[in-house]
Amino acid sequence: KQEVTQIPAALSVPEGENLVLNCSFTDSAIYNLQWFRQDPGKGLTSLLLIQSSQREQTSGRLNASLDKSSGRSTLYIAASQPGDSATYLCAVKSGGSYIPTFGRGTSLIVHP
Amino acid sequence: GAGVSQSPSNKVTEKGKDVELRCDPISGHTALYWYRQSLGQGLEFLIYFQGNSAPDKSGLPSDRFSAERTGGSVSTLTIQRTQQEDSAVYLCASSLAPSADTQYFGPGTRLTVL
């Protein structure tokens, strides 16, 4: 059974810092890994999707990497802004299942 | 085009009543998922549809929960005889295909059972 862990659970940083959020998974046989953000009281917004054959994806100030062999993905946020404050979740879709397994998320606060 | 929509956005009900939650996926998306998110908890998978069929109902917590999808589009999640522990945000997501595509989430329905 796939298990997904996100560390840290919470993070508070000053504006302008570059930061890294971590996601680890136990079964390396995956279809893809997706990073989401969730604002309070809202649904999830997709940020980046990395297919199992890919090593990384980039969108603006966001860069997500995938290392299947070590069961890890990182989300790098450059030059953080207060508007980046949200909970970030990763979800892994494993081989043989169409149901993604979600981590518990990292709650990020970027203060001015 | 329009994203995933859910209705109602908020629902307050009394213990023992039945509720229906609705999800309108993105047009053309064949895969549809229901999740539940309780306060301080992660996302809990409930049920997955491919077209109108539900190959995976493994996440439904009890037989009070049921869901259907008609015309390969709209889905309804029904909770019978609601209990206080059913209080949560119910999220719906859709994707173009079930395997390797991006999931798009709706805004959720916040259910409160008094």
C-alpha cells in the first residue's frame, strides 16, 4: 500500500526566501505525482504534474522534481511571497491503481 | 471552459436526515472522484467513477453512503441518516482519463451535521 509523507507539516518564512517542500512515498512504481495548493476554505488547485518518466516540471517560480528510485519529490518555491501562503499537498498515483494517495500537506505561511 | 462545480457550497442538516451533494465535472472528463476532508485530516478517498460505472467504491465509510453518475457527467453523493461524524468538506475532482492526467478539483461542499 502506497504511503505518502510530507515534511515539514508547517513552515513559516519571511517574504523573499527560497524554500523547499518535501514529499516522500514508499512504492516507487508510480504513474505520476501531482502537487496542489489549497487555500483556506477552498478546493485544491493543481500546480504541477510530473509523469513517472519525467525528472522535473517548472511553472513560473515553482519547480518540482521527482526521484522515483529514492521515493522523493521536492517542490521548490523561489522568492516566496505572502500570496504563496497556503497548504501544499502532493498526491501519488501508483501503478495498478487510478486512485491517488495524498500526503497530509505542508502548511506554509510567508510573512511580509 | 468552466471548471468543476459543486453544490451546495454549504449544507447544514440535522442528525438523521438524508443529504445529496452534487458534482458537475469538466465537460469530457471521464474520470470522477469523491473525497472527504475532515478538520485537521488529510484527503480521504470515497469513490471513483469511470464513465457511469464505479470500479472502486472501497472508500465509502458505511452503507449510508452511496453515489451515482448519470450520462457520464453529473454525479450525486448521497448520505442517509447523517451522523455528526459525517461533518466534513466533500470534494469532487475530475480528470480527462483515469491514469496519468491532472485532477481538477471543485470548491467543495461543507457539510455540518447538528
